[in-house]
Amino acid sequence: MVGILVEEVMTDKFSRININTPLSEAIGIFETENPDLILVFDKKMYKGVVTQDLIIRSHLKWDPTKAKVRDVYKPAPVVKPKEDLSRAAKLMLETDLRSLPVGENKKEIYGVISDIVLLERVAKGQFGKRKVEEFMTADVITLKPDDTVAKALATMRDHAISRIPVINDEGKLEGLVTLHDLIIRFIKPRFKAQTGELVGEKIPPFSTQLREVMIRGVITIYPNAVVKDAIELMIKNNIDGLVVVSEDNKVRGILTVKDLLLPISRMVEKEAKFYLQLGGDAAILSDFTRERIINDIKKFVDGYEDIIGNEGIIYLYIRRFNEKFRGVHLYQARMRIVTDKGILIATGETWGAIQAVHDALRAIERQLLQKVELARDIKYTKKFLEKLEF
């Protein structure tokens, strides 16, 4: 336990909206007030939240000028004021939200708590004195300036990531591309063109090189910097991630708010090794299907605990297609397991959500078994060379 209560860092200022309100009103609130999220109510009953990212992605399904808040909102748990900050951190990771409502129940909502305020408070103690390199993701996916937007989007999709550093041939940082920016500049305009808003206007092609669209002057930090400085840098620049570089500007890692929330979340229950984060169309699954998927993944992780790692996060993005076979929808399950022993990525696509997840798990299993065999081969080779006195 962190030993700090949610009520100590929460704010009673938050934005709210009715579930049947036109989505355009929510867009207006984000443009004028810029909150992390808006709490959604059905009369006096809290229902969930709506975020800017949910609205941006909604352009791919609904016309935001006609859609209602109910078409886009996402259910989210309520954190109690007397709960420990470690509990709030755990729920933020599991729901993939930067803020959560605070209250006694769905009828009594008092305010919200944000991830960055939580981190800022915890960083005032010993946690803030620890080094960035302890928490950063060192296995960084990178791209080159002459790579295309299409490649960036495909890489983000395949690796379930939302930001990619752009480096030159010497490995030095030149820029950064984020999923949020690419959706705004390339995907959202295409949707608008289909609905008639941008008919006749030129839309940038996916073949555009990253050097033309990447963020320059990227905010960076050194591996030996302390966590407190990293959090202050994020707050000052209103960002949720930093590129970690060496003194010669070579990329050494990525540090995100999630990376820092993870060790705090583990303080609430030491026995929890992995957190499962569901995204995409997971919200429309039946309770039975969702519970079955969660239990199957837990069994899988428990079965391979010796080689999969001791702790981490499992990101599972589920997509349901319109195609059906004998009344069953076609599903895609994209899974990314980030552990203290590395990263595993796999995709399963077939009829039925449970089966799609099973296909992804089988692909992960093949990677794990291959890793074990490779390790055995290396050990065998080493012993063989030792016998030959090399």
C-alpha cells in the first residue's frame, strides 16, 4: 500500500454530460474545458466516461454530428475516497483510462482522480528518487524518417503501441510519431470525406514519409534521471510519455505514465502478477464470453509462469467484424504481453471471440516454446565449446 488515500489528491471539479446528449456537445466540452474525460450520467445515475480518444475513434463508426454520447461512452469503475492510491493506479491500468470518478457508489460521485496527479503525489516520497531506467521500456520499436505513415500505422497496430521514435541511421532521435496525431491528420479526414464534409479537398496520402509529419523537438530524458523529474517534465509539457536518450541522443527507451503506474498498482495486492487490459469491442461481449476469456488467459499465464515472466501487463484488443458464419461473427484478437522477461505479440482471427483469443494464445505459446528451445540450444553449445576448451 502507498499509504495515501484517494481523497487526498482527488479534485471535486469535473465535467459531466447526459448519456442521451448529442456527441457534438461532448466535443464542445473538450474544446473549451480540455478535461481528461467527461463523466456520463443517465439522470442521476453514473454510467461511464467519454474521452477524446473514444470520440476520435468514433469517427470510424458514426458521424459525430448525428451520434449520441451513448454511442461512444465507456463503462468505468468508481474509486472510493478512502481507498489507497495503489488501488486507483490498478484500476487505471486495467481500464486504460487516465482519470477515474471518485465516489461511494454510482449515485454518489464526488470528483475525479487523474494519473499524473497521483504520480506527482507518490513521487514526493522515495519512489520519486528512483531512476528512470528502472521503469522505462528498453525494447523500443523505432522507424526511420523515410518510412511511411502506412508503415507507422501498421507497426502500431501489430505491436499494440501508440508512439514510435523516429531515428536516423546512427540510432539518434530525430522525431516522434503518435497514433493520436496520425488519426487526426490521416484517418479522421478520410471519414469526413465519406460523409461529405471534405468532398473535393486534398487528403494527405498514407505514403507520406514520416519526416514530413513527425513531431520534432521531442521531449527527452536521460536514463539516470530520477522519476520525480520525469513526472515534472510530463506535467510541464502536458504529455504522458518521454523518450529516454543517452547523452549522444541515441534512443535507450520509452517511459510512459503506465510504466510508472505499474509498480504503484502492485502495492495494493502483492500476489497479482499480471494485469489484463481489454480494448476495442471487448465492451460488447457478453458477460459469459468476457469471463471465459479472462479465465482462459489467467490459466495460460499460470501454466507458463516459469518462462513468461514474473510480472507484467497483457493488452488484449478485440475487434468484431460484420461478417458472420452460421450466426457467429468474425473476430480478431490482438494480444501484447509485456513482462519483465520481454515482449510477446500475437494475433488470432476466426469465428467467435473466444476462439480468436485461443488462436492468439496458441501463437504466444509457440513463441514461448521456441524461446525455451533456443535457450537450451545455447546452453548445449556453451557446454560443447567448454569441453573443446574454446
